Amino acid sequence: MATSKGLGLVYGSKGTIRLYNQTGAAPGTALSGVITTIESYDVTHEADVEQIKNSAGEVVAQVSANERISLNVTFIPSGTDFAAAKTAASLPAVNGYVTIASTDATTYGGVSLDGDYVYSGGGSVKFTASGKCMVTITVTKYPSLGGTATVFTL
């Protein structure tokens, strides 16, 4: 455990991630146990924004919608044994979700970093001959759409 003398710091990438597949109503099927080996996460606060201009070309209003947090997470697949670690090296199905918990991070746009995020695909798993396996996924948290919302077959 690291300590700091002189200043209080936000240090490291504390937290856990758990992966879920989902078909139908929540809860989904756990694809992994709770993974505590998060290497990094990169938080982006986004929204769709349109600026309204008057006849002189000056912005007189701004309209925003679809506020969201995008989270790019890199972690080392781990578990209580090798079989669990191999399962943690998987990626959820598209429209699956992940649960992030126990982070030191604050809120972004009034939305907590902890919670359920929708997985839309695009994850990667990197294996090397001489080192640890790394999984990187990008997930999105929409305040108006829960990560565990029902998945419908259309």
C-alpha cells in the first residue's frame, strides 16, 4: 500500500470490474468473478451538443442531450484459480454489461463512476509470450439507460 507525505493524492486505479452476458431481463449471467487487477481506466464525460446561432453568427443558446460517461478499462484477467482467470480473459456479448465498484473516483457531470455500464463491442485481449495477459474494453454509462436494462430479441 502506498502512502503520501505532504499532500493527499488520488493514486492508482482502485476498484473492481465484473463482466456479464445478458439475454432478456436482468440480471445477466456472470462471465467473470470480481476482478481486482485493474491496470487503468480512462474516463470521458460526453454529451451530444448543438450550438444555436443568431443571424450574426453568435452563439445564443446551447442544447445538450444524451449525457454519458465512456470508460476505457484495462485489466489483468484474474480469479481464485486458473480456470476463473481464463474466463475473466473473455469479452461480454454485445449489449452485455460490466459493473464497476469501489473506485476512488468522484462524479462526472453528477454521475458516479461506480455502477453498471453497457458494452457495445470493440474490446481486445492481448496475450504475450513473456508477460501478463491484458484485456481492454470500452463501456458506456447512460444516466437514462441502466446497464442491466432488458435485452430484447427483435
